[in-house]
Amino acid sequence: MSTQTAIALPTLANNAGQLDKTFSSNGLAQVYFAGSTSSLIQSVALDAQGRILVAAKVGTAQGSCFGLARLLEDGSADLGFGFQGSVIGRFAAGFEATGGKVQVLPDGRTLLAGLHYESEHRTLPALAMFDAQGRPDPDFGDNGRQIVRLPGDLSMGARDAWLPPGVPGAEACDFAVQPDGHILLIANHHFELADHVGMLIRLKPDGSLDPSFNGRGFVMVRHLLLNTWLGSVLLQEDGRIVVGGSIDFPQEGLLARYLPDGRLDERFAVDGFMAFKVQGRSALVNQVIESAEHLHCFGSSRDPIRCMALSVHGNGRPDLHCNDGQPHLLDIGPSGCQWSAAQVMPDSRIVAVGATIGGVEADFIIARYLVDGRLDRSFGSGNGWLRTRLGRSLDTATSVAIQPNGAILVGGYSLDGNYRAVVARYLNH
């Protein structure tokens, strides 16, 4: 079913980066959504019992829905969750939807974020809350669901009809939950086709807008009056909020930081914003994560498209000890490649996942980085990275989670006739 295409070096004995054949079917679990015609994982997470939650975009005969499924630790369906292990739903009756991110809260409830398709061309961010059995939480939003509308339609974005699902674009979806239960989420608002701005929104624990945040419940994220797009939000341990994405066209990578009350943190980088290119070329940040005193951006360069990783000091300034302060580029495959998601390991090394690009050439890729930003050559048969072909066509990894034993879970999809939601597990030792 699966082939590893990284070159094996016989002198290396460790298996870090190889598929874990003890997981599900030879290292790969297909996630079933009853009655669906297609499914694409956008997010994977773990609960306190080690069970695996996935958020997905699910196709049905009636159109697109959000999907939420739970697997047991070994990759088999958790039949005690939802209907036969999954929930398929919409944020409002009669409207299409998609699922984008899932997180299990400390109280055991599961929060799913996605997009409500207001029309063929417009989206709104939306949330759904479920109990441990996959039933809607009646205390959240409108019977467990909340569509996030802002004054002036500022949370309304553009529906992306042409990009392959899971490829970073207009339909970005990310959130973070504060210790007091308040929810931070991002949206991208299009005033018109060539004029767009990022939105950082805070909701109360019940899903309603929190007007104490920046005095109105949201912040318009725009740098130098340029087009701004957000793809990631990070809640730092000290309560400050970092968003990542891009500005302008051609794109530059963007980080911005806000104080807990929603004001811009003007001590970060230059007046709160950090914009960067990669060797003079365009850049896009798909995820920003935090580890000891550093912020790490993962995404891609453009023209050509390459996997991009950049580590900076916590204050947004370059770290000359991490790749001389420059972004690290990785070139895999003839058509390019990009990072979709990353996660920090307990020892501060970082696992990144993404995909090569281009039809039959599109495969899962996974890499491990050292603290100083270099590839970890003890991973992936001496390369620091590894490429996995799952099927005969498009395979794209969109998300990653690390199990308590260190095993790496990678969520995504494989196209073989229809899109199929898959979770792969890789060894990490």
C-alpha cells in the first residue's frame, strides 16, 4: 500500500521516520464517515485518554459537511463516539460546511472549528462543541453550534472553489483556547477580490463575541495597509497572541503579536509586525509554534515552491544561531513542496509535515528539525526528512500530533477515485 522513497543508508540502525506497521493497517488508518462520498482530514488531535480526534471536510450526496471522528490509540474506529465513530453535520440547516480544526478541552468536551458556507462564494467562521460521546453541547452557541458574524460582515470570507482542499488558501481555519475558556480564532475578510484583511476574534466560552477584547471583540490585522492573510494563531504561555500568514502580492511571510487584551504588542519585531522574504522571493506562513524562547514559522517559499522553516527570537528578531537568521529551505520533488503543520516535541525538536506538489507526484512528507533550525539527520534514514506515497494519486498531509510515547500521527487525505481521510503513524525513535 505504502512505499518509502527516502534513500536508506545501511550504516544507520534507527527507524525514526518509518511508518509504524503496528498501527491500524500497516501504519495507515482510513477514517470512515458513514454515508460520505469523500473525506479530507484537516486537523488531528489527541484527548487525555490517548484517543485520536480528526476534523474533516466530508462530501455527501447533499453537499459538503463538517466531519468529526474519533479513533482508538491503535487506529481503529471508536464506535462509542457519534454514529459508528464519527459525526457529520452542518453549522446551519440547509447550508454547506467544512471542518477545519479540532481540540479536546480540559473538561473533556471537543471543540471543532470550520467554515459555514453562506453562499457559493462566501464563508463565515463557525464552531461546534460536543460532549465525550459526540453529542452537541446545548450550553454552547445555538444547541452546540455557533456561526461567528461580526458587524459589517467583517468575518465573511471568500469560498475557495479551485484550490485542492487542504492546500493553504482562502479557507484557513485556526483557533486557540485560553485557560479561562475564551476562544481566539482567525478569519480572512475580503472587501473585494483584491482587497483582503485578517481578523483576530475572541469569543466567550459559550461562543458569543467577547466585547472586552480590543473593545469590540475583534482586531483587524493589517500591516502597512497591505493585503493581509492569516493562516495560524498561537496562544503563547504568557498569554500574548501571535498570528502568522502573509502580506502583499507577491507575498511576504508575516508574524504579528497582540497583548492579551487585543492591543498590538509594539515591542515585538518592528511595531508589532515582522514581514520577511526568502532569498528575495515570496513566502507564506501556514503555522507558527513556540518553543523555549523561540517562535518557529512553517510554510513555503514561492517561485519556486519549497518547504520553508524560519526560527526567530521570541521578540521577533532574527536568531543568527538558527541558520544564520535566514529561512531554511528544503527542496523535494520536481514540482515543489510545502509544510502544512508542525509540532514541538518535549525535547524542543520539531516535527513538520506537508506534501510534495503535483498530481501523482503529491506525497506525504515529514521532517524533524533540531533546536537550531537544522534538519535532524538521525531521522528519515539520514536525510532528516522522508516521503511516503500512499496511493496512485494526490496524497497531502495537513496536520500532525505527537502521542505520549513519541509516535508521530499525521492526518491528511489520499485521492484514489475520491478523497479518502487517512491517518498515518510514524516511528520517532
